[in-house]
Amino acid sequence: MNIVEIYKRFPSHNDCLIYLEDVRWKGVPTCPYCYSKKATAVPKEHRYHCNACKTSFSVLVGTIFHKTKLDLQKWFLAVSIILGAKKKLSSRQLSRDVLVNKNTAWHMLMRIRESMADNESLLRVIVDVDKT
């Protein structure tokens, strides 16, 4: 996806959350702590309450987006930019592209790179590489 497609498909933070819920849970919220499917929605906060272990959770728990204060649009944009870069991308360049400070960009870059290193099999499915 390019930058324009990201902003068209995910015009708000809530649209990003809805997309992640669909990808991760396929319509059935599952507690990331006890893996129970007995959860009650808290729509105003876009969170869920697990009826089994009595904890509150969102779709972001256990992902690179967990405990972030940035809009998910910026995260999605950063992932797109990093995956589309022909060479390594510096945190200063990412900060200019995503409009965050350099420390935030560095933190985002490290989380995304860590995730890419941890999930190599996922990237083999997503990335199409030619012989050159």
C-alpha cells in the first residue's frame, strides 16, 4: 500500500482498530491473557472486558502498537514507508515522513524492525521478491 491508499482506507484511528480486530480476531474477541472468548465490549473506549479473568484489553495488546500514544494511522504509514524503502531508512527521515520527533521515530523504527526479525515467516508470505 502506498501513502494515499493508507489514508483512504484508514481515515481515522477507529478505522485502524476495526481493521486490526478483523485481522486478529475475525469477529470474535479473544482475551490475550487467558485466551477466553467470553468478552464484553466497552464501545466508548474501544476495549473489551474479559468475563473469565476479569481484565480489560484491546486489540493492541501483544502487538507492536501496544501502549502507544500515536494514532495508528502514523504507525500504518511508518510500516508502509519502511517496507517500501529500497535501502535502510534513518529515524530522522522517518520522523520527517511521519511528522513525529526523532526519538519517537527511532522507537517506531526499532519496534517495526524487531517485529520483522521475529516474524520472518510472515514476511516470506507478504513480500514478493524477484531474481534481481
